[in-house]
Amino acid sequence: MKAHIKITLKTGVLDPQGKAIEGAIKGLGIGGIGEVRQGKYIEVDLGDTSTSAAKDVVERMCRDLLANTVIENYSYEIG
């Protein structure tokens, strides 16, 4: 079983890396691009465990280690 975790900055938090990506896209001559925000994607192999136990483990990992919940949101899928 794998967890697919997505971590993004909360709305209103400055994203200098997203701004740099936005500038690079425009530098390539690609138009019609609005604001760019970047984040993290993490895959975790959970081994053989129940779905409810997997959710508990992933929730704890995200809350206590992977995401800074002051400035970041996280979401995940177990599958």
C-alpha cells in the first residue's frame, strides 16, 4: 500500500520559488500564465497494513514531520 502526499503553501504565504518558476516560464515566451505556486509530492510505501492504520500513520507523518502546518497544507491518498 502506498501513500501519495501533496504539500502546498497556504494561501497568502509568499512563494519565491513559485515566482522564479513563473518568471522562467514567461522567459520562455509562454504567455497566458497566471500565478505559479510550487509544492512537494511524496510517495511512501506503507507495506501491508489496514487502510485505517495507514491513514493514522500518514496523518502523523504529515502533521509531525513532513509539513510545517503553520504555513503549509497537506492532503494525501492511500492506495
